[in-house]
Amino acid sequence: MSGILALIRTDGAPTDRRLIQSLTNLLAFRGPDKETVWCDGPAALGHALLRTRHGPESDRQPLTLDGATWIVADARVDARADLAAQLGPSEGTPAAAPDAELILRAYLKWGEECVDHLLGDYAFAVWDRQARRFFCARDHMGVKPLYYAHVGPWLLVSSAIECVRGHPAVSNRLDDLAIADFLLFGFGQDPAATSFGDIRRLPAAHRLTWSAKGLDVRRYWTLPIEEPVYYRRDGEYTDRFVDLLREAVNDRLRIDRVSIFMSGGIDSPALAATAAVALGQPTSPDSVRAFTFVYESLIEDSERQFAAMAAEQLRIPIQYCVLDEACGCPPPNDSHTPEPFAALYGRDTERRCYADMAAHSRVAFFGEGPDNALLYEWMPYLSYLWRRRRVGRLAGDFGRFLVHHRRVPLFSTIPRLITTRLGRPEHESVFPEWMATDLVHRFHLRDRWREGKRTPESLHPVRPLAHASFQSPLWQSVFETLEPSYTGVPLEVRHPYVDVRLLRFMLSVPVVPWCRQKQLLRRALRGVVPETVRRRPKAPLGGNPDYERVRRDGFPAARPTERLATYGAADMLSQAPLGTVADVEAKLRFVALSRWLYELDA
């Protein structure tokens, strides 16, 4: 992980080295090990390095190979040998070359189409002096953040909002619709918007080009819609899954120690087990360390028990971060996040745990992904086979289901589906009537709220919900709130399950039998984790901790400011009933916004 910055004077005037240096200093929280700046006429680049491994490191940034084309990158390139082979022997590019060098060589060979040849997590910016072209791109899933502002003659791109805001031409004007989205949903609905009117986010799988023709932002990749893959033997599915998981984990290691966000489920233990094998544990003790966030008294929580069982069998140490400590009314945030952040409780405990993770390793693995990719969409799958008259396949899948699950297909699923459709969800929310009337009318927020609650549409004939779920802006929030801007420490969180190669495979396996209760993953973990953990059904927390805190202690106080009145009244919390879990979460977002605005204007 690094902090990157690119500054272009679109009117051709020279940049000020003092300005680029001061902005690069704002990236020190992302890259505390080394800062470097470079200026050349209207272009300037800055780089703040975070070393995550021993030995040679891509610390020569900003980097050039020809003196005319320069790059800064926060990147990890995967499938490096394949890319080096595509670049060709004439390029003289070893697979061990720094990530930024591989990307720059790809740009020199293919220009803006270089992104069609890249795999991995990356955000980078290239200044091409001869073509007078500025080019940047963000990875397929949007793991690496990238923001930009085009204000007057300035075009500024950075991996941190804090850096962009540091430019004197960028104002603190808010994007009211983005703030309204935060209050309604907890995250933005427009992947290009930020909370600030002058600052935009480059969406996942997008590239940005500035040239004499102006500014152009366009998508370069979409998650493909693919037919199910059918193998002759069941073992081929698990073998392929294990191979791809190992590849995704190995590409994200390149380090001798790693921290794991460990739950009591099966997703994160699979990452821990794969990493332990790759790092040679137990002969390399403490190379993998698990960290588990738990509750001990506020709600029923069995994560500690099952995570401990998995860690014991994997022979890895485990540390528990107990979130009950912050059980009273939380104080105002002691650190300002780049955008409003809904988490009010337990922030001190979380930050201490993040610091412990970073002390063990500057790289941590997060196990989100299989719940979406292996969603059990049996109805579209059966319809797909029926439309294609795949009767033999239907019969074969029926038999495989009996073998894998030892029960009659759909025997309990259909009654549960009927009950769900006829019943009213226990925690169903209603539109927040406390939002400012002018804001609601100005942006037609009732319609926007109804639209946001609808099931996303997808053209995928077999996996519509799973495929659509990876287009959700919620992923952007997941990735960004694990960035140092929120965790408070230079810790790079990596996400093996959203590796494009592994993700595409999980989305292509036959739903029956491999997606029911994530059977593909459970089958692959035979003998790896305790049977109690492997067979454990997915279990949500035994309650909502924030709801329980509010029910016990009341709502925390909002911080009234002049800007807050644009979005709602500060005294509404004392007048409104408790409501459902979703209602409480929405009101807590209002409190979080009030405190964020208070610190923004301080």
C-alpha cells in the first residue's frame, strides 16, 4: 500500500514543487516509510511508501523508464509471470520487477488498453509528456481507492480524500445528495460521488484520461456473464477451487507474516489455512495470527468459541478484540474520517486491535465474498436447465444433492420461502420522516429510498442476485472503511475472495449442489478445520449490538451545527420512538453525521 498523488496544470503552467511536497506530506498516514516528489512543467507526482515486505521494493516511485513517461502507483499486480510473457522478451521484463514497473511497461506497450492486460488490486497515474496525456485507472473490483478533483486549471488525483482536500482550490462544499444517501442507506448510491462537491471518486473498473480533448472517464471492464461450468467428477470442482484460492492467497502474500480477520465461520479459516501452508507454518511459528472481534455480554455471540476451535486445529495464535468495552454513550469521535462513518461504538477498541494487527504484519486478510458468490439461487438455476431441456443434468444434480446434503432437495426450502414472502420482515425500516423536508423534496428522496430497497436487476440467467450483488456500491464502503483513513494505522487489508479469477469460478459452479450452504467451500475444508466448524450453519449475531446499546442507554447526543440543519433537526432523537433495528441504525447515522460535520467545521 502506498499513498499516491498526481497534479496537472491543464493550462500548461508549471507546478509548484512546494505545493506538491505539502500535499504529499498529507499522505504520510498511508505511507510512513518514504516520501518522494517529482515535477516536470505542468505535471507533478508524489508518492508515500508503506513497505510491506523485506527485500527489493517498488520504492523508486515516481518511476520512469525512458525519462518521458512517469508513473505513481498503489498496486499489487497478480499473475506476474503471465504479464511478463505478454510484454515479450524484447521488453526484458522479469516477473520479479516492481509492480509499478510492470504497469508502466504495460502502458508503454499498449497505451490506455494496458488495463485489459492487468490483474490485481491497483490505482495508478501516468504522465505521458510526449503525448501530453494524463492517464489513471482503478482495479476491477475497486479495492484500491482513487479520488480526483478538476477545479479551474487544476486536475488533482490521489488515493486519499484528505490529500485532495489539502489543495487550496478544492472547497469544503458538500454534496447534499451523497450525504442524503449516507443517511438513508449508510453508503453512497452513486459510485462516482463523494461527500464533497468538488471531489469525485473514480469508480471500480474505470479509467480516466486527460488530454487536449479534455477529461474522459469510462468503464473498461464489467463482471462477465458466463455459463455454468460442468466437470466430470465432483472432486474437480473442489480441486479447482483450492488451486484458485491458493493462487489468490499467494499473490496477496509476498510477505513472511499475515494477520487474519477471523470469524467463527468457514470463509476466514480457509484463508488462514491456505496462508499457513504458504508460509510454512508450523515450522515458521506465528507467521499467521488470527484476530477476532467478539461480544461477551451485550448480545449472544458464539464467534469466540468457533474461531478458537479453528485456530487450535490450524495451530495459529488468536487474539480477541472485545467490543463490549464501549458500552455507554460514546464520546465525540477523536479522529476525523474522510467521509461520514456510521460506526459510533467501539471505535477505540477497534483501533487498538487494528494497531495490534499492524504490529504483527502490515498486511491483513479479510474474508468477505463467498456469501455473495455462492448464493443459493436454486430457482433460476432449475429454470435455466429446464429451458434448455437439460433433463439429464437435472436428474444428475438431484442425485448429487442427495449425496452431498443427504436430504430431499427443496423439502424445507420451499416452505421457508413461502413464509418469508408472506411474512413482514422483523426489522423492516420505514422512510426517516425526520429528514429535512427541503432535502427530501429537492432530491425526491422517497423515490430514491424505494428504488434503493429494490432487488438489483441482473441479466445473468443463472446467478442474477449473486452477479448483481458485486455491482453494489456497498463493496466500495467495505473496502474503503478498512483503509488507514478509518482504521488509524498503516495496515493494508487484502481481499483474496474478490480475486477476479476466483470470483468468476465461484459464480460459474452449478448452484446445485455447490451453493447450498456454500457446499463448495465446506467440501474443500474437509480435514482442514474441525468438523464442528465445517458443518456449522451460517449464524448471524444474536442481536444487533448498537440497537441493544440504544435500548439500554438511549441515543447518544447529536452535535448541532449550522450545516446539520440542512439534513435534519438535532433534537429529533429525543422526540422519536425507538423503532426497529433499521430505524435505530438510521438515527445513529444522523448522530455520526452531526459529529463529522462538527469536526469538519472546527
